Amino acid sequence: MRNPRIFQQSQFALNETVTLSDDAFGHVVRVLRLKEGDTITLFNGEEAFQYTATLCNISKKSADVNVISQEENNSESPLNIHLGQGISRGDRMDFTLQKSVELGVNTITPLFTERCGVKLNAERLEKKRQQWQKIVISACEQSGRASVPVVAEPMLLADWLKQETSALKINLHPKAQHSIMSLPMENTRVRLLIGPEGGLSDEEITQANDSDFHDVLLGPRVLRTETAALTAITALQCRFGDLH
């Protein structure tokens, strides 16, 4: 029997009955068409636990669940990656967010760069951010993660570069002298900068270097923006995280 993983921002406790949120109800009852007595797994994205629950009290507009068990979820990597991703057009950005979450990224900040080619007013930008956050949640449900990465408010690259951090800062550059696999790692936090289609401008690369970002190389080939992000995250997880 199916046991889908469902995200809901609630506190769960054994033997308690909880009402499903509108989003969870829509997915479980209307999309998956589960019935009373069927089992689902719930997580809230804030703790390293997930909860098995059975559906009950299903009506046309709501449903409850009985929480029957709790188990620890150890799916999070010891490596904390903050991805600064140049906003790309169409489905590329959605794909990058989805797959980077599957690979263990912790925070994603969409960045406006010289070549991003995307212009949105404040209202449309917030709707887009909410859409990206839903993509992240779905990726967590699918991949078994307990923690839900945050899609931060999109910002200018220059502002993101100025943020204080103790993380190792790296920028992929096809002409860099050092491999990403040769990086020294002094702590478990990384800031990874990825440009949009067309890459970062020379001025933006200089700005990143002035903000202590290290230019690193993934290989001899020029990668598309979505490929670069996912390859870099994979390399970092292999070297410093939990991919073996």
C-alpha cells in the first residue's frame, strides 16, 4: 500500500488527531484519492522526526489523521550549502531548485544578475517565490528529507555578496585555476554562487572575488546553469557531505 510523505506545518504527537491543512487535504484526498484508514507519513520541516498517521473523518472539504507512530529521520547532510542561484528563464530555475533540494541544499537565494533576463514587479516576484517554495516542499516529500530548505527573498547579487557569513565562499568559473575537489574545508558551511544563462559578467566575478569568493573549476567543459549548480552540489556532497 502507498504511504506518501506529506508536509504540513503542524506540531504532531503520538495518539493525537490532527486536521490536515488545505494543501495536504487537496493532495491526499483529491489527488491521491486516499480513503479512511489509509496511511500517510507527515513531517513539519522543523524537526528530525516524521510521523505515521491514518486518515479519518474525511468529508468533502476536510480530513483528519490519527498519529500512530514517530520515527527519527536522519536524511540531512552534515554539510550546509547556501545556493545563490542567478535567476534563469522558464523551467530551468524550477528544475535547479527541485534537484538541488534532492541533493541536500539547505538555503536557496534567487539572485538578480546582469544577464538573468527576468524582470518582475514586487507582486509577481512574491508569487514566484511562493511557487519556488512549493517546488522545494514537493522535492522534500519525494526525497525523504525532514528539513525544508528556505527559498529566500530574491535579491541583487551585490547585496547577497555583502552578507556576513562564516561559510566557505565559492564561485564556479570555467577559467579558474583550482578544482572544486581540492578546496580546503575548515567548517561545514558553504556558499555556492552560480550564474544564470550566459554566466556572470567579468565585473560580477570581480565583485565576488572582492567579497572573498574563490573561483573553482568543475572540469574542462562549460556547463549550463542548471547543470553547473547540480554538479557542484554533488561534488561538494561527495567530498564533504554524505554522498559516497
